[in-house]
Amino acid sequence: MVGSSGTEDSLTKTKMEKLGKEMIGYCGGLPLAITILGGLLAAKKIEEWEDVLRHVKSYLYEQPDLRLTKTLVNVIPESIHIPSSFRFNRLRSLRTTTFLNEWEWDSDVVQVVSSCPDIYKLNLHRLIKKLPKAHQFSPNLAKLTLWRTGLEEDPMATLEKLSNLKILRLLFNSFLGKNMVCSQRGFPLLQSLVLSELRYLEEWRVYEGAAPNLLHLEIRECWCLMTIPDGLSFIATLQKLEINDMPKSFKDRLDKGGPDFYKVQHIPSLVFQQCDRE
């Protein structure tokens, strides 16, 4: 029995080593991937190793650019210890996503983000308690996507302070609140903003002087939002406004002759798609 058990242990260890090398290979051998996968799977059964590998392979298959750049890192929702002094100084693009326990709140994002001082692209695809403070983000951050982060506090108060942010996408349930505000002098370099599937958003205010370089705005499936902010009329740089899958009443207010047409009449390209919802 002892010999059999020892053989089984040896085979299991060998198989785990093979699975581990395969996972690290898919993640490009990045130090953060190694740290995270090691911390996650150290005490797990082989079935759980196989499950994580399946998720990694499936995710990378759906994201072919990941294979080319090897710059996006998948953070799996388990408690991961990264020393506060540790820095991933060469990491330029970071993606945190959920493979397991996707309904659990994550408390490690702040630590991970603050450990990457030079990233220019960040995708947060998971529930988090709150955003990191503005000073904890990389000063080089230019592209940010939030998806299903479940934020209850207005994220704009923090994000508008990111001085080099050029592209911001707030996607499905990234914000669960009713009110959102863009302050004067906020988002100084922002060029593209997407608000999609913010199902609870009712009012969005933009003060004069906010987002002075905005070129593109897309609003999609924000069904409780009554209209666009008055402040958009002050953004002379705005070249394209896309309104997708919004109520017909929303579209009618912005059409020529509508009560809110003055807010958008300066925009060269105004596009409505699937705005027939009653």
C-alpha cells in the first residue's frame, strides 16, 4: 500500500508539474502569472489544476491578441500575497479577470494595480469593493476598461484625476449607482468614452471644462438614463456620438427639433442604432 501510494504521489506531482508548465506557457511565462498561479494552486487538487488550465486555454482562445502580445495577465480570484515592495516594472498591459467564484468580492486588485507602476492599459473584469485611489494607478495609464466591477460609488471622481487617460470604457454593471458626475478640468486628455449597460444610471452631469479633448462618445443600453448632460454642448472637440439600443424617447429628445438637440447640434456625426424601445 505504501509503495502504491508513493507511486500515485509521484505521478500526481509529475502531472501537476506538466499542467503548471502548460499554464505558464499560455500566460507567456510572465512573473505575475507565475506568482498568481503558484499562490492559487499550491494546495489544490489535480482536478482543480485541470479546471484552471481549461479556463486559461478557453480564455486565450477567445482573445487571440493575448497570444501575440503576451502582455495581459489573468488574475484568478483567490487570496494572493504580493509583497508591498514588489514592482512589475516592465509590465505594460494588465487584465484581471474571473475564472472561478465570480460572485465573490476581490480585495487584491488595489495591491496588484499598485504593483504595476508603468502599465498603460488596464482591464478590470471582476467584482471589486472599490477602485484604487487615483495615485495608486500608473501615471502612464492611457486605456482603462471596467466590466462587472459592481462599483457603488461614482467612479468618475477617481478616474477623472488620471491625467494621461485617453480611452475609458465603463461596461456591463461596472457602476451600480444612479448618479455620475464629471467635474470641471476632469479627464484632461480623454478622447474616447463608452458607457454601456449601466442599467441603474439615471443622471449624468458634465460640468463645463470637463473632458476638453473628447472626440468620441458611445452610450449603449443605459436604459434608465433620461438624456445626455448639458455639459456636452461645451465640448467643441466632440466628433462622433453613438447612441445604441436606447429607448425611443431618448432618441427623440436628441433628434432635430427635440428639446435636447441643442446639446448635440455641434457634433458632426450623430449615429442612432436600435433606438426603437418604447
